[in-house]
Amino acid sequence: MAKISVVLFRSEGGVCCGGRELLERPQGEGELLWVDVEGFDSENQQLVQSLGFHPLAVEETFTLQHQPKYEEYDGCLFTIVRGIDFNTTDNELDTLKLACFLQTGRLVTVHRAPMRSVAAVHSRLKETGKAPRGGLDHLLYMLFDELISLYFPLVDELGLEIERIEDEMFQRPRQSHLEAVLEMRRRLTTLRRVMLPHRQVFNHLATGSADEIDDREAFYFRDVYDEVLRLTDGIDMLREQLSSLRDTYLSVLSQRTNDVMKVLTIISSMLLPMTVIAGIYGMNFEFMPELHKAWGYPVALGLMVTVAGGMMLWFRKKDWI
């Protein structure tokens, strides 16, 4: 559902939250405006176009799938970042695109569905009733910092899940463990694919090369850039851990298979001479003296047991069992 939220930062430092009515009123001197547009319907697209942004930027804003990027147009810094989509109920790792237009005195953010990072910053401003101390570029930092911070619990959760599977795998490896490892590796690959373009975006913002970002605010974006690097390193470490876990699973499974085959081979080796003895005395020859003796049957059984016991002792002596 389309939704427009507007936050007006007054020149004296106060905050006024509202909707489209704040956007339609004349913007006074010294006032700052944050316009948050939620939804990709035609009405919102016309609204963003009417604000005078570059047509290419508007087109990329309303494209569902787009990698993080930054671009500088005349007097406007255009950035796209991607945050976790918490609106889905399945196990898939989906992301939402957040497009931001930063101009002198105005910040416009556009996203398809509700985003926790945007809602958190909006609630914080509404509770404090104060404008961000660094202006709209600091507000942009607050949005990006909140958006990136939401990735850390997900990565930590995956790390704990990997440790749990690793403990269970050493006790008794199961096929479900391998399936879980492959699923988590797929999710980490998706996370890494999302994080890599962010490094270029935040590195650009952190260097202060953007005209719309104050040099003092660039220090804050460096912190976000460091968080992206930590996330990327953490994801790579978990991916390597999953690779080791997969190799461990295959090694443990191979060892278990070898142990089973070893037991079966020993049993087969012990049964082989017993089978030979039974086969000899199972032949239908007439002149076999032992067949007509009263002690023939117990002697044959005793011989089988003796041979099996002897082989068992020999296997133990060789440390095969």
C-alpha cells in the first residue's frame, strides 16, 4: 500500500511529522525536509518525478532488482542500498532496495515495502523531537547505519547454527546436516553478493568526495564502511567454516562406512572357513566315515567354533578389531 511520510525539521531545531500536506506547503528558510515514499505504484512514481530528479535515477529507483550504487547528478547525490526484507514469512533471505536522493535542504527515500531501518529512524526522530545535529547528510548516515546493523544478528544467528550442527555432526552425522550446511552456504553466498557492492558505495561516501556530504559527516560514513567490511569478513569466515564442516561430514561419513565395512569383512572372514567345513560335510558321498559316527556332528560344530575363535584371537593380535 502506498504511503508517504514527511518529517519537517524547523530552523529552530524542532521536528514536525506528517504526510503529503507537509510536502505541499512552502519550505521556509533554514527548514529541512525528509520525504519517505513507500510503494512502487504509479502515483508515487509521478510524485518522485515531480520533485525534479534525473530521469535515469527515477527509473532505477522503481526497478525491483538493482545492485547498490551511487551517482552524483547536478546538486543531487543518488544512492541505492539494500536492507533485509522482514516482511516475508519464509526462510528465504530477501532484501529490499532503499533509494535515496540527497539535495540541499531535502532528503527523499523510496522503498517498495516497509523497512525496519526507516521505521526505527522515524520513531527516534518522533520521540526526541529534535533534528539531526549534522543536517540531512547525518540523517542519511542514521538510515544507512541502522540498515547495515540489522545484518549482524542474522550473521550471528548463522554462526550459532553452524556451531550447533558441528557439535551434532561429530556425535552422529545425518543427511539433514549436509542439507542444512548447503542451505546456509547458499544464504551466505546471497549475503556476500549483497555486501560486496556496498563496499564501493560507502567507501565513496566515507572519503568525503561527494559534494553533498560534509567532511565532518564523512567520518560517520567511515564507521558504516567499517561495519560493511566486518560483515564481509564475517561472512567469508562462515563460508570457510561451512566448507570445512562439509569436508568433516564427508570424512566422518566415510570413516563410519569404513568401520561398517571392516566389521562386515571380519564377519565374512570368520564365516568363510565355517562355510567350507559345512560344505565338505554337506556333500552326498557314500564313503564319508564321519557321517556314520555318533560324534561327527558335535565335532564338526566344535571345529567351526574353534576356527572362528582362533581367527578372532588372530584379528585381535593384529589390532584389526
